[in-house]
Amino acid sequence: MTRIRSFIFALTLGFFSLVTLGCDGTEVSRKGFTAVENPNQLPECSFFLLDFPIDATIHLGEKTRIVFPEDFPKDVRDDIEILTKDDMLLVASKGNSESILLGRKHQRMNLKIDVYLPSLRGLESTHASLIKVADSLKVKEFSAMASGASRIMGLVLQSDSVALSASGASQIEANVTGSEALLVLASGASHVQLGGSSLSAQISVSGASDCNAKAFTARSTEFLISGASQASISTVDSISYSVSGASTLSYQGSPVVGSSSVTGASTVARK
């Protein structure tokens, strides 16, 4: 399974070239970012990073801007910082979000913003935030990372190359078409819901995580599953897998099976 391991290593490098995580691995570093006061006067951006426990809905095909609803709580708004770097747009806390939001759990429905971008090439969601993508998109390469109990939902995209990473009890929901290569990483009790199709797919699931790809097809698929995790996929032409640590894998059809390894009370089933 050296091929899938090399893909995982390449994805890790790719994400860290996009954003540098903080010391605890849950907050986005602001190194090199510039604060912007007016949410309606932002440079053109195609990457969106959300490091604040609110909901953001992405709208595409328009000038870059952020819209706060009229009833958005003032104390929360005062703690939100908008920053940019190159073509990246970051929404983060000035440092008081935990204390401010502690007594506002029942008001989470009001903590929503709308983010408008001309195009979208990447997303990162952390700090228990939620990103929804309202429009479908077509882009050559796309990456999305959710961490720290965050969610990225409603992704519908056409892309040659797609990389998705969910960690720390996070979720990603995506429908991918026209892809030549898809890479999925799910770790730390995270969940990935996948639909669509790809020529090839490399999927790594670990730490009691789950990848549900029952609505996804691929010609060639590689799985690396460990730590009481599970994965499922629809029809594939060829499949390779390494399943360990009381994990499960299920697939449909009668694919050609390449390299395979099943250890530690794990199971592989053809449905």
C-alpha cells in the first residue's frame, strides 16, 4: 500500500502549504495575513478559512464580500476578525469567542454569515464551525479540510483533482464528478459522506472514523482502514485494501482485487 501512503503524505504537504496551523493544531495561524475592517471591500479570494464557531454559507460568482445579518449579536461581531492573504479569506476570533459564546448556545441559529466569492478552490473549517456551499462549482483542483468538530456540507463539484480531509470529530459531505483523482482522509472519529464518481480514489480512514461512499463509483480504488473504522463504496472496477484493527470495508460488484490485507478482527464484504 505504498502508493496510498505517498498520496497521504502529498496531501498533508499540500494542506500545510495552504495554511500553517497553530501550536495546538486547531487554530489557523495568522502569519502573513492582513486585517480588513470593511467586509464589503475585500480583495478577490478563492480560498475560504473559517476559524470561528459560526455558520457560513458560500455563494459563488460574485464580488468577494461578507454579509452579517442585521440581528447578528454585536458582542460576537466585535470579536470577529476578517483577514486576507494572497487569495485566502480568513474569518477568525480576536480571542474572546469561547467566553462570548458560552452563554449563547441556544442562539446558535442567529450566528450565520453569508460569504460571496467569485470562485472557490479550497475550504478550511475549524473551531466547531460549519461551512455550507450553496452553489455547485467547476474547478481544476479543489481541497477541503474540516477539523476540531467542524463541518463542510453541500459540496457539489466538478474537478480533475479533489482532496478531502476530516479530523477531530468533523464531517465532510461532497458529491464529486469528472474527477481523475480523489483523495479522502478521515481520522479521529470523523465522517465523510461521498457521492459521484472518479477514475481513481485513495481513501484512508482511521481512529473510529467512517467513509460512506455507497453513492460513489470509481474505476480504481485503494483503501487504508484502521482503528475500528469503516468504509463502504459502490461499484468499482478494481480495488486494493489494507484493513486492520477491528475495521470493516464493504463494496459492490465483482472488481479485480489487487493487493489485500485483512488483520485484527477486521472484515471485508462484497455486497
